[in-house]
Amino acid sequence: MSANDWHRREFLQSILSLPLAASVLTAQPSGVRLESFDYSGVRLLPGRLRDQYRATRDFYAALPEDDLVHGFRVEAGLPAPGKPLDGWCHANSDVVFGQWLSGMARMAKATGDTVLRDKAARLMAAWARCFDKTGSLGGHYAFDKFFCGALDLHLYTANPEALPLLRRIAAAASKSLPRARRVASPADQQAAADGNSEWYTLSENLYRAYLATGEATFKDFGDVWRYEAYWSRFLETSTPPVLRVHAYSHVNSFNGLPMAYAVTGDERYLRMARNACDFVRNSQLFATGGFGPGERLAGYDGDLGRSLELHADTAEIPCGSWAGFKLSRYMLNCTGEARYGDWIERLVYNGIGAALPMTGNGETFYYGDYHTGSGTKYYLWDHWPCCSGTYIQAVADYVNLVYFRDSSGIYVNLFVPSEVTWQQAGQSVKLTQETKYPENEETHLRLETGGPVTASIRFRVPEWANAASVQVNGAPVALEIRPSTWATLARTWQSGDRIDIRVPMHLRAEAIDKQHPDRVAILYGPVVLVEDLRFNLGLQMPPGHHKPEDLAARLRPEDGHPLSFQVVDPPDQAIHSGRFFPYYEAVANLPYRMYHDFTRSELA
Ligand SMILES: [Zn+2]
């Protein structure tokens, strides 16, 4: 192996944390600016994210294995103990099964959880036995998930059966999957005609497999499913005419773009990826980071704002968060630009981070409800939907979104209680992050090293921040602070050095779109607040008067409840406004309002 090959292998390892020994590279991956830790070297410490992580782990770890594969075994004519699932998985669990494997493998890698690792291995083996009898892959949609699950068992648990299985199912799929590959349309939003549903998401995982193994068959098969006819709309612009098609799967298809760039090095894919991300960010996102009212992409003509009057299925949360996490992470990898971390932060607190927990027999939080009248958190009417697959994947990804690195040092993308260990110039460095963010504006970083180490420590200045102060070992440091960029501290560090970061938060209103300037969500720092609508009609303010100082005059912080506010109503207002509190704290069935129409100055 030449030095150049070695360099390329390091490159690949950095984007996917690949087992070096497994790689036989045939591709030159395109530039990686920031490396992910890829479920290694990062630990969550007590806090909101770890609570959700653990609850999610425990839910999936407790699911009876025989039930999860019951339908596959029946179809294969094998003994099928246990009982069938219901809902979306009433026949078998092919719409989510691979995602369960994927989430378990990623969690097992991150935490050394052998229970979850072994469970995933047994489930994959049980499914593979059925597949080898039936040859059934369930179409593009299910194949993509099986493939991702087996790939993640290969990548993250070093399961020796996974790669042979990947080869078998890719070979079967290349014979059996229809190749009509039509562009979706408003009449056929997932291009589902003739059994092609969501074919356009397949290239991402096939390219991941190629990058992991160097096996050209995976690349060739990935090439088949590039969504060029849709992606090319974003080649020169981030505002192409909007196709009113299925939101989640089209945003998820954009994950094929950075992967196509990694595989081919063709800058066109990076350009399309940038424009596609800007399209989503600028025209599709609610304040929570969710998107897709009624599961469709929104037009530029005030569609998003109007949707708030029509929909309780405002945004598909676990699936949308998973797509957003991946896309943001890939863009951080290949551009190094901090702004791609902003969407992650929204979703961590207001998307998947505000979802109801998985519970019962597959009761799943699917839709965020942002209706302007009143909304509630509710479980989907059907059990085991798509979002029961992406729920564990999205939560598993928390540990992979907090830190990034390059040869110069470490990047703190999220303020989350956690610790990270990495090698800097041959030295092991550990950084511990203590914070109660977002309930508190302060974050404290502490370094442990074996000796002096020269490194840049950077943190992302959130998109909403207009200031930040930093102290190193108690001494103030002047830093350039610009929203959506990295603030950089470059120096030689000693063990025990401490960095104190304070990012002042404030109330602010975000309009849903420019056609509805007075239809706003109220946020404090990164957190979307909702108003408790029990026994009241909701806060009213005059149109155009919802600047931060206007909000601060009406919303007073509640003693003892961080991020909660009591409303100061006019003395003659007969029905009082409700308290405001974080959307992530809303429990099931409690009526709240997230988007407010500030069109009247008072209520009778
Ligand atoms: Zn879903």
C-alpha cells in the first residue's frame, strides 16, 4: 500500500470511521473538512439528551425478539414463536426492521452496550435466515432499511455475518427491484407507481457501503438510484420551482448528494447539496426544525404559514430529524461550516428532542402539531410506523453530533453535558463539558492532557446569538463572535485548563414566512416556547409589535422554572393568557399554542 493509499484510507476512516483492516479502496473520496467521531470517543453525561437516549435504549432493548421477526418467520414457513406486531408491521416489520438494527448498532458502538449489540446480531441472523428462504426484500423502501441496518452492524459492531449478507441482499435487489425511477409528482408523491416507492433514497447507503468496503458492486448499484432529474433542479439555485412532493423522503434523498460527492469527487454534487440545504433551511423549516405539513414540501407563496391553519400533521418528527441530522452532519463533514450545525440544534431541542417517548406496543410520536388554533402532542393512530424506525436512529445520533474535529483541534457543535477524548499531535486529550444549557446560558469546558498540547478549541456561535463571552482560567478573552460561525481559541493548553462560555439568551419571535409576518413562534435561545392553552384564549399582541423588547415587557420569567414565563396581561383583559414553557416539556394531550397570530391588540 502506498503512502497515498494510506492517506486516502485515513480520509475515508474520518468520514465513516471505517475499520481500516476491512478496506480495499478503489475510490478517491472527496475532501473531508471536519471529521465525525462516529460513535466513538464521546460520552453523554447526565442531562436531557442522555435521559432520552437511555429511555430509548431501554425501550428497544426490552422488545421481544420473537415478536419483531414473527412475520418474517411465518412467511418463510419457519417456526414462529411469540406474537405478530400490529399497525404498520401487521404482516411483517420490513418497513422499520433495518432501522432498529441500525440504531442498536450505533448505540452499542457508542456505549459498549453488549446487550444491544448481541440483540441486534440475533435479530439480523433471524431475519437473514428468513430472507435466504423467501428472497423477499419488500421493495425499495424496505431494502434501503435492511441494507442500512446490516451495514451498521458491519461498521459499528464488526459482525462477521453482516458483509456477506449485504452482498446477498444487494445481489437480490439488483435483480428484483423495478427500475422505472420516475420523478415523484404531486399525484404520485413518493414515486410509488409500479412498486417503486422512494427508490430515490437508495444511493446514500449503497455509497456508504462502497466507501466502507471498496467493493465496486455497491458503487455501481448506488449509481443506479441517483435522483439526478430531481437533484439537478438545485444545481444553479436554492429556489427552484417547488415540486409539491413527499417531504421527508425528498429531504432524505438529499443525503445522496454529499455521498455522491464523497464517491465521485464531482463538485456538482456538493453544489447541489449546498443549494438543497439552503432550500430546506430558507423555505421549509418551522421554528422547531421540523418540515413538511401534510408530509409535502411547501411552496414559496405563504404555503407554510397557511398550512398552520389546516394541519395537525404539521411535521413528521422522528423521520425528519433523522434526515436533518444526517444531512447537517454530512455538510459539516464536507464544508466545515458552522451554519450547518444550526438545524441540528433546533431538532435536538424542538424536533426529536421534544418527541413523546416510544411506549407500549409501538405507540409512536409521529407528527408535531403546530396548528395556530391549538395543538397537542399525540401518538399516531397506527402502531410501529416509519417513525418507530427513525426514532432510535435519531436519538442514537445525539452522541455523534456534539463534537467534530480536524487536525487543528476540536469543534464543539452543541452545548451538551458530555465528554470527548481524542488524539491531538500524538497526545490523548480529554475535554469535559459541564452545562445546564439551554436552561442556563453557561457552559464550562475542562481539559485533561498528559502535558502541554497546542490545539484550537472552537465552539459554534448559535444562529440566534448576538453576543458571547469567554474566559480562559478566569481571564476574559476577546473573540470574534458572529452567529453561525466557529469561535476559535487557539493556544497551547495545560491539563486542568478551563474555558467558561456564556451565550446570553433572549426572547424573540420568528415569523413563519414573509407572507405572514405576524404569525410567529416565540423562542428563548434555541428553545421553542408554547403557551399553555388550558382555560384561556392565548396571548394577543398588536401586529408588528413583537420585537425582543416587546416580548420581554409581556413575558416575565417564572421563579424556579427555567425557560418558563408568566404573561403580563393588560389590566382590563377578561381572560388571562397562559404561561409559556418549553415545547419539549409539553406532555401528551395538553393543549398548547406554538404559532401565534398577533393581529389584534386585545381581547374582549
Ligand atoms: Zn416517519
